[in-house]
Amino acid sequence: VRAAGLNFRDVLIALGMYPGEATMGSEASGIVLDIGPDITDLTPGDRVTGLFPDALANVVIADRRTITPIPADWSYTDAAAFPIVYLTAYYGLHDLAALKPGERVLIHAGTGGVGTAAIQLAQHLGAEVFATANPTKWPHLRAMGLDDHHIATSRTTDFETTFHTTTQGQGIHVILNSLTDNLTDASLRLLTPNGRFIEMG
């Protein structure tokens, strides 16, 4: 292991707030030391990243299906920081929501780890992206290519009116949610008929 990633799950574990028993550290990057007899696409010395049990260690054992080679221009720290947030965003948008090109997607908490990954993946898939965040973080959303008609605060339900206006009342096809209570209700009112509401919780 050359670098290990930490995420919100690890924070909850450290604070004693995670349900059940769990070990901190589940993503990392490093160098392959040895491979099983059935592995043909990796060799000792290869740089890899991905999901590792007990990643906060010097040496770990991984399932081949949960790791991938590191791009040549990535550092070990960059590589250790991306697996869980991008896999979570991909699972939500691709596997669960089946987001299609041209569809509208609302990503709540768009400047968080999963939110940032989800915006990039949704743009890659050809979707029209809407996002919420604290207004102090809107410059980050603008830097990712969103204009002010596609940005709203995550602190109030004002995003419902803003995005209803931007979509001319046509609504949102996919919502990647991380909000609660009346903010969830406002999100649900934005959904198109047969829209998909994906809950991050």
C-alpha cells in the first residue's frame, strides 16, 4: 500500500456512529507484490487502485475484481481517493437509475465527494445536470460547467422553484438524493412521471 483513502464512512466509524462492527479503510493504491495462479492481466510491480479490506496497512490482499490499474499520470494519492466516490456515483446513476443521454439529473450536495463524481459521470453520459450546494461552494459547480440556471442552494426548498422554472415545468428524470424531510418532498415534486429517485442514504 502506497496510499489509503478515507471517506465519510471512516469518519462515522471513528466517531462510533457506524452501525455494527467495521474496520476503517476500504480503498487504497499501491504496487502488486504477488498474484494468484488464475490472474493473467496483472504482474508483480503493476500499480493498482481499488477496494481493499483493511486498507490502512502496509500490505493487503485484494480480490482481482475490485482493483484496476492506475493511469500513468496519476499519483498514488490521487488513485487512492477516487474508488468509492466514483463507484457509488456510477452505481447510482448507471446501474440503478439507468441515466440516458439527454435526460435531466439533479445531484444534491454536488460539491461533495460523490456529488462531484456524479456530476462528471452525468456529463460524460450526456445528461443535463442540475446541482445543489451551499452558496459558498457555487464557484466549484460553475467551474464544472454548470450555469446559474442549473445551480441552487441545498439549504432551503428554493431549488424546487428554480429548477421548475429552468425545465419549464417538465421536471427532472433522475434525482440523486442526500437530503431529508421537506427537502426530499421538494425533490420528489420535481420528478417527471416515471422518474427515478435514487437515495444515497
